[in-house]
Amino acid sequence: MSTQSLPIVDNKLKVKAVTYLNKKTPLTIKEIEIPVVPGEIIKPTELLVQVKATSINPVDCVFKGMNNGWFTKGDRVIGGDFAGLVVKAGSETNFKEGDRIYGDILTIKLRGSFSEYIIFEPATAVICEKIPEGMKYEEAGSLPIASGTSYQCLNCYKGNLEGKNVLILGAGTSVGTYAVQFAKHFFKAGNVVATCSSKSAEKITKCGADILIDYTKGDRPKINELLEFVKVNGKFDIIVDTVRDEIVMDYFNELLQTYDNNGILTQVGGSYVIDYTNITLYNMLPSYRVLSNKIKFKLGLSKYYIEPILLHQCDTYGKAVETLYKQNKFILSIDSIKDAYTQAEEAYQRVASGKAAGKVVVKWY
């Protein structure tokens, strides 16, 4: 689209966005003003993107749920994930007008992604990638935080995962679903063992899991099945914990390769609870098991290493997504698609309540 048609008045881009004041206020569509560079609109390092789709993540619920309004004034635009069309590209970026891109711009300080247009620096964005050919905006908008986090959980393994044993705890989550696919189809793991409920079993099998363990049967049956697997196939080279299912940490000696043999447990940062409607700081704190292990490891008293995972820039992530998508080995984890102008609060509540079975996408066109 032409930049001449943009709603710019007095060097401010006037757009509609999904906003809130604090944890007690619902998400509301309001008009906001985004300052632009006089005559140029953006800096050479920036992109102006027309947003086509966004998605709600648990971290968005955490940011809103813990916002008492003490440190921020005025409306805050929610969100980080987005997919959209580049309207104007700065000369120092690696993008051009007309590129279809997806990414994540989540920060505590800046405006979020739930806006008709966004301006940001791709070099500092957590994720900014071109959308694979053939992928819809709604599909791309569901990817960044969930699939990016899952990829990083596996990519931090020091060595080649091909033919190795991988355990995914919480495979039914969005992060877990993508972790199974990356582990099996991109990293070429030999055995992918996944814990999930029976209602997720069919999907997780299609994603590439070799063995499923129903966690709803309890910790003891789950541990027994894992121990039986190890007897036959050997210990796990990496354990990816997407749901803070920390009972396995009590069985490191039996289940996990030592750090000297590249063994590692990666744990997604987040809450102990899946209901974010009344989230507190306590729900986000590391557990005694994790803190104890870290201290013991640093003192040389533990042979096992736990790596907390927070989303960060990763040069190989976009290529991994494109590779699996082109091979038709990328099952998208989408719960529902909502309208940005009329259903933003409904989308938020579905994620905050823990009822979403996949990503809740918000469409902007």
C-alpha cells in the first residue's frame, strides 16, 4: 500500500489498537498515536508494518495480570506476536516494501503488537522473519513465541541430536507441540517421548512423537514408564520441560545423561498455574528443585544441568520453520481465530483461563 494513504497527522500515525490501563480493566479498542519521523515516517533502522494477525500468549496475560498501573501511565498496547505486510522499510534493514513478515516485539517498555500498524527495529526484535511462501497471516501470527521458544529449548543442546533420546514434558501445549516437531523432523532425534493427556494423543502422534505417556495417570505411573524406556533405549540426552513438571528432577540419575555427556534439561519460564486470571509474582518464582540444582551444579555437587529458556534472537530459527513448512511437516497449533475489533477481550480471557488448546489468533482484516 502507498504511504500517502496512511493516517498521519502532525507527524503522528493515528491507528486503532487493543489497549488496557491495568490488570482490572478489560481490553479495549482505542485510537492511539504513534510518533513518526517528519517526512520520512521511519528511521533507516526501522520497519513500518501493517499488522494482519496477532496472537495472545501467556506472557501477555502475565504482563497485564501483574500491572497495577503504578509504573505506567495511560493506555498500554498488549501483545508481542504479529504477522503483517511491510509498508515501508528503512535502508539499513534487510527487508523491503511488500515483504510478508512475522515476529515478536514484546518488551516491557514499548507498545505491543496489537495495533493496525507497528513501527519497530527488526535488529532488536526478539523474532523477525519472512513468512514462508503459502503460509497465511493467521498461521504466521500464531508462531513466534510458542514455536520460537520450543526451538530454542532444543537448539541449546551442545551437540547433534540426530538419533538421540528426547523427552518433551507437556507436549499438548503450544510450545510442546512445536518441540515434538522440531525434535523429530528438524533435529532428527531417534526417540521422541512425549507426556500429554489422552485428548492430545492423536495430535502429538501426528507431530512425530514415538512414545506417548499419559501424565493424567499420576507421577508414579509416569516415572515408571520413563524408567522402562531408559532400560531399553538408554537415558535421555535432553529433557524439555514446557509445563514445570519437575518430578523428573528427582530421578536425574536414572533418566538423564550427565552434563559431561551433553545431558541437559531445558525449562520454559512461566507460571506454576495455567489459570492467569489472578496471577501473582509467587507463581513465577523458580522452584526449590531448580534453585537447589543450580547451587549444587555450581559447587560441583551435581552432574546435571538445568537451562531456563527465555525467548531471544536466534539466527537459525526462521530457516527451521521454513524447512519444516515446505516439507509439510509443520502442524500449526491454533485454538481459534478472533476479530481484533470486536473479540480481543474474549481472546484474552480464553488464554488467561487456561482453556485454549493451542494459540488464540486475533485477525486484523
